[in-house]
Amino acid sequence: MLDSLAIKGFRVIAMGSKTLNETKEVLQNRQRNDLEFDIDFLGFLVFQNKLKPDTAECMRNLMA
């Protein structure tokens, strides 16, 4: 499903959650890999960022 959506031009962001019991100061000193380990997968956020109808003409004018 992810590949299919990405091929069609959709933006796909994975979302996850993890409870952290340390203080902000302790967390700031932890490595990113430690914080991103063992996250509960929540799902995908899927959205489309369509161009406005006049975008092509505007880009041509900017490049001229």
C-alpha cells in the first residue's frame, strides 16, 4: 500500500508513539537511536500536495 501511494505522488509519513519517563534534561543527552527504538506504530499520515492551476505559468515567468 505504501509503495502504491508513493508512486501515485502522495506524501506518506509514518507515525509512532513511545512513553518516555525521563526528564527533559536527561532526554536531551540521549542518542537519537535510543529514543527511536521500540516505538509503537500508529499508522500512516497520507496527504497530497497538488499544484495550483497557475503554478506552471508562474514558474515559466520566474525562469525567464
